[in-house]
Amino acid sequence: MVYHALGLMSGSSLDGLDLVFAHFHEQGGQWTYEIEKTACYPYTDAWEGRLKAAPMLPARDYCQLHVDYGHYLGQAINRFIEENNLHYKIGLIGSHGHTVFHSPASGMTAQIGDGAALAAETGLPVISDLRSMDLAYGGQGAPLVPLGEHCLFTGHSLFLNIGGIANITKGGDQYIAFDICPANRVLNLLANERGKPFDENGAMAAKGSVIPDLLHQLNEHPYYKQSFPKSLANELGTDEHFPLLINSGYAIEDLLATYTRHVSEQIAASARSLVNSESGVQQKMFVTGGGALNQHLIESLVQQLQSSDIEVVIPDVQLVHYKEALIMAFLGVLRWRQEYTVLATVTGARRASIGGALWNGQEA
């Protein structure tokens, strides 16, 4: 079977909306894929402001944003279709939406981007709300990508994504995955203090000096002592780590250097915890997300891992940028086929589940 699907991803770093159109081929239970077209549409200042303010909105305004953002996503897809001449070529849409709230302890998660509005704008079947079913079964609802990694990528034992939040997956007979720490969201907020959207290649961080006391405070956060499965909301980075850094009074370059070290240390510790150091077998860690292009961060990570049997592997730039959007398209395909989209071994749920709400925008 061949499926033609489009995936949408908006990460917590707010750097834009990622779109991927791909073909997925299934034969005898084995999957392959071909990426046809990709795009990243940066948010306008107005939309970035609305998304940042979403957690503080009154209930009625929040519901309106959910609908408005759904129409925005549909309009972005229509633009993508026009720019790439994809009329009548897309079979379905898998939309992650934009996470505003994530509270597994209370069984609640919320990704805005109304699937009905999106389907109405595009006239296509839409699968959205990919996390809620897993939380209803007692899971973390995150990470979502491990099943896609398992089916689409082979030859790697570890998968690391460095986005607004860094998360890691261990492959093999039993998949394990969890959120590691805040990453690009905090680094970007620090770069914003210098009037830059992000610290390109980690150049500012490379000029700074690590502040030992601050690094110790960051590393001592209780989350890092929790066992997996576990997942993070944006608030750890935006409401705890960023204020701690910015209120310290140190130079932005030093704060960037310190937080970069924090991220690399937490990633290295998590990776080592998932690998049998006595095996003597070199493990390959497949690294994607915007942080994979942060040269200073990757150099720091490689240094942290130099005494381990873990090799950092960065794929082509297209996969670095668009792996998560590709997997959202793939999860849409699995939902369409009524197959599991979330692994209980990853999230800690009572059982694996078929996640996602289907909104059929097609005419009968």
C-alpha cells in the first residue's frame, strides 16, 4: 500500500510551522518513505505573540484561539499546495497542533489547532489530537515520535531530537523514550535578549564562560531524578529556568554557555543511562531538530560522550529539520489504518492505543 500524507508540526521553540508531504510504502509490515516537498513558514510577530500568550487566556478567548489557529493551519496547507502544485495529490493530513498545556499527572494535555476548522479549510481528511487517548489510558502522552522512528529508520539504537525540548528514544525489543530537558526554547529566549531569534551555530555561547553555581542549580532540578516514563511541559524552561538565568545578572553570552552545557550534560547522562556500557558495541545516536545544527551544542555533547560507546550521527539537513513533521504524517497514516500510534512502553500507559481524532473534510 502507498499513502500520500502531509504532516504538520509546531514546536515549543516557536520558530515556525513545519510542513512535509511524503509517500509511505507498506509491504509485508515493512515501511519505507519518500519526502516529496517540505516548507517551514515562520510565524508573524502577531501569531507568535498569540501562541506565547495562550496559557494565560480566559477560557472563551482560548477556545477562539483554538479555532482561529485551526483555520490558520488550513490556510498554510492551502498555500503549501499552491506553491508546490499538489492539488489532488494529498490523501490525508496528520496535525500535531501547538502544545499549550501538558499535565500528565492530571491526565490533561491540550494542543490547539481545531481539526474541524483545518479540514473545512482544506477539504481533506485530518487527524489531530494525537496525545489525548494515551493520557486517558494513564500515559504521559509523549514522546509521540518513537513508533515512527521504529518503523521508518533503522540502524540506530538511539534517537535524539533537540527542539524546544530535547527528547530521546532507545530502540530495540522494548522501546523507551522520554523528555530530557528544556533546550532551544530557553536558548532562543536568551538570544532574544540580544535581539536575535536564535544563537546561530551557538556563536554567542562559544564566546561565553560556564557559570558553575548556575549550572549546579539547573542540574539539581527534581525532574532529572525522576525515572521514566516522564515528559515535560514548556513551563520548566519558560517559567523556571529562564527566570533563574536572566535574574542572575550575568552576561547573555555566559548564560548561553551555561545553558548549552546544561543541555549537553543532561542529554549525555540520559544517553548513557540507556546504553549497556559493558557491551563494547558502538551505539549510533541519530540527532535531529534545530539543535542538531547548533555547532557549539553538538561539540559540547560530543565532548560529554567521548568516554562512552555512543557516536553522534547527524543526518541530512532535510531530516534534521523535518523528521517530526514527517512522523506526524506517518502517525496520521497509522490512525487511518486503525493501527497503534502510541507505545505503552514509551509512555507508561496501561496499553498501546490508536490516538487521534478524524475530521473528514472530503465531500461525500
